[in-house]
Amino acid sequence: MFAKEGEDLKKFTGALVMGLNFSQVDGDSYWGYHKVGLNAGAQVFIHFTPSIGISMELLYTRKGSRAATVTESPYVGTYIWKYYMDVNYVEVPIMLHYTEGKYDFELGASYARLINSNEYVITDQPVNIDAVGNRFNISDIDFTVGLTRHLYKNLLANIRYQYSLTSIRPPERIPIGYSYGNQGQFNNLFNLRLEYVF
């Protein structure tokens, strides 16, 4: 990845990755990339030619959804209604890369395994969210596309877009009144990251 002029191409390179996810969940009846979470881990890059390569990463990544609105209630008056959904994963993206000058274009998929989740509502009426009955799927597979730019020496900036190819929770396990459509729920997010290449 980004071999310097006059430098022999290495077969393998490694990198540390640190950044943020800006995520929403399609199918939860809210919109906007309001949930901000950590995206961090390590990457191994295999170079086939100066322009073509493949990478694999091991990441800790926090996804989910956030919503808030000022609401009127006959019980408590004006208050801020809030919805929180956190789904945290260990994720393994596998990406195909094409490098041209200071830019690296990437396309691939990632497999994520759920570590834990948390979901709750702050409202004037009790909302029953059951850890078993409303549970999320253990696995998530995402389509992933991105662009990396060489910034300075070993430092790179990366932006990615990810979307679930499989539902993270089927319709029958979504809390009543907190779903949109009948296809289930899907992670939908952007990553903004820095990569330090060894």
C-alpha cells in the first residue's frame, strides 16, 4: 500500500487503525447518522503488484442508533424523549484494493460477531424491551466500500461506507412500536479512520 518511489514493494505490510463510526439502523423508524462509536484494530495488507492488493482487519466496532425529540406529555409536560441502541462487534473486513498515486480504492465485505448489545427508551410511559425476546442476531455481514489517502509518511486517512447484507434483527424480535417496514433491521454507517502503516 502506497510504496514510496524507488522503494522495493513489500509483500506484506501491517497497520494500526483508529477512528469513529457514524451509524444508524435502517428499520428502527428513525433516521440520521447520530450514533458515534469507536472503530479500532489492526490490518494486514498483502501486495500482489504496486497497484493491486488485498487486506484483512481485526476490529472492535461500535454500531447502533440514537434518536431524541422534544415531546409533550399529559403526565410530565414537556420532556426530551430518547432512544438508545448499541450493538458492539468484533469485525473482520476483507477488502480488495486498487492504488493510484496517493489514493487507494477498496471494495469488499466484512463479517462481524456480536459481543454485546444494549437498548432502552427514556419516555413518559414504560417500554418493555426484553433481552431475550428482542435480541439481536449474533452475526452481521456487511458490504463495504472505501477510499484511503496518503497523508504524510506512514499516516493514511480512510473513509468507508458499510451496509448490512443480512438483517441484524428480524421483524418479530423488534420491540413493538419501534420498527419501520417488515424486512428487519440493518446496520448503515460511515467510518472515518486514521491508519498508521509499519
